[in-house]
Amino acid sequence: MAPEEITELLKKEFGEFIVGSKFDTAHPRVGVRADAWPEVARFLRDDSRTGFNMLRCVTALDLLEDDTLCAEYDLHAIRAPKSGAAPYELIHGICIEVSVPRNNPRIPSVADVWRAADWHEREAYDLMGIIFENHPDSMIGPNGKHPRRILCPDDWVGHPLRKDYLFPMEYHGIPAVTEMGQTRPVH
Amino acid sequence: MSWIENRFEEGLIITSLDWAINWGRRYSIWPMTFGLACCAIEMMAIGASRFDVDRFGAGAFRASPRQADLMIVAGTVTYKMASRVKRLYNQMPEPKYVMAMGACTIGGGPYFKNGYHVVKGVDLVVPVDIYVPGCPPRPETLIEGILRLQDMIKNQSLARDRWQGAKEKVLASTPTYA
Ligand code: SF4
């Protein structure tokens, strides 16, 4: 199925939960509202017409100008080879885009739909601060429940890849600011 | 400081004993098997046959800090890793030496400016004896570092604490971890 057809199918099934799409790129994508995302994900995986059985990647974007954070899910539908040595066959692929406001970035987790989402969502939380609700590996932080960090230590402050991230001044007694006094990345 | 150091006056016997002990110590520097990033690949290379650091007595890479004399900090030290590096250093028996290998461990290297997670030099965490520059240093450079460390050990004396004078400064500038 082409991305346009998949979008039409989704629009028929979910109506107003499908927001925006972009096809004239190398990376065709469809927007989905955050509150409907787990149902859409389940549909995309289980429906025989779409059959997206593989989550390739979760990308987090910080769109500072639009005041949104955005998670992109790259989906592939693949078919097992007929004989042992042949490569897996790609049936079709699409990218789903879920945008959330920057001041309350909450997206329901899809780690129970695709197991691959587990670590990807932990990383997206760690570096971008998107809170994936009902993530199987959650912990209670000072600001409520969130996925466990995966790269930074648990007591790290802030989310380093956000564009307004401030560098730490020190970490456990180790000075962290460079001698240029630089405290934020240059973009 | 080991049990024997700093207990004697300089003298003929001590000087000869120094010579013997330093001779033993400098030709059996056992490094720790401990690599943090890309520099560790070059550290592995010096252990292999082409560069063969065993020629200088430093080829017995120990898997435990308790058997090691030299900690080659080969790679990027992150804040998360810094407490582990410190703990490994504390577990090594005296006399112990630290070599900062590569730009990352000397001063943050490529991550100096935009690396939010990289310690800007491992000397902020543990006291360093030898700095080996490069990104990564070639194995020859690392061997040169080991040779310079041997020179350093050659000039040690039982009558002198290795950290004489510097010790207070070092202790004040290195944080302690539980
Ligand atoms: S100094 Fe260069 S080669 Fe060594 S760990 Fe850092 S980036 Fe890697």
C-alpha cells in the first residue's frame, strides 16, 4: 500500500484523530493525535491491510518555534523469506508523527504494541523529555511518573537534546562548565 | 603510598634498595583491562603482537583493579562513569599510576564544547601521572607514555612520598564518592 492509501484508510477509521500528512518527501508521514495513538497503533499492527509488524525507530524532535515536541514512529511491514537465506521482504512503510505541546509533553506508550518501543521511548524521554504514559519501565520522579532514563544517570537534571537545555554547572562535585563559561550549546 | 615508603632517611642502603625496587616496579607495570571508548582499541593494539607492549613488561593486562598497577583511562569519561573510575582507582593497591590516554581524558577532547555529559579531563576525578595526547594516540605514542612512566618510577625513592607536597592539593581537588 502506498502512504496515501494508508492515510485514506486511517482517515476512514479514525476521522478527526488523523491530523495532517506530508507525502512529497522521501519520508512520507501522517500526523496522529496523541490521545488516539495507542488505538491507531494497534490498528496499524493488527489490520491485515496494513500489518505493520516492525517499529524501526522512534525519533524525537524539538520544534522550539512551534512550541511542540514531536515523536516520529517509523513503521515497516515485513514478510519472512520463503527460503532461509533470502532477506526479509519489505511490503510497505510509513512514518507516524505525534505532536504534543512543549509544556505538557505526554504521549501514551506503545511499548505493549511493539516491544521495540520500550528502549526507544526511554531514550526519547531521557534526551527530549517526552513523557510516555503507562510505559512498562516507569518510575516516580519529582514531577510524577515517567519512563526510566536509559543513558543519563537517574539523578540527571533536564533533557540534554532540548534546544533550551542548560548545561549543568557541576555534577556530584565535578565542575562541568568549560573555562569559556559556556553553559548552553550553540545551534 | 605503600607500607614501605616514607619510613627511611636517604642513605647508601636506601639508595641501593631504591634501585632494586624501582627496577622491579618499572619493568612490571601491570595495566588494568579497562576501556571506555574508541581509545581502548589502540590500547588493545599495544597488547597484541604488532606493538607487543610485553617487551616493556606492561603486557599483563589484569582483569581486577586489585592486581593492577596502572590505570590507562582509555576513552571518554562521562559523569555517569566518573564515580566508577574513582572507585576502580580506590580499589587499586599502591603504588598505582594513572595514565590519561587521548584528548577526551586530558580535557574533554571533541566533547569539550558541546558535550554536556563528558568530564572535562579525568584529572578532575583521579590524580593523573602521564598524559598521552592524540585522538586516538597511536600505539607508539602510548608505548612512549609507558616509557616515560618508567622514567618516573626510576626516580622514585623509598625515603620520599610520591605525592610529597602534591598530596594535599590532590586530595582537596578530587571529590570522594561513597
Ligand atoms: S580521544 Fe578521540 S579516540 Fe580517544 S576516546 Fe576520545 S574521541 Fe575516542
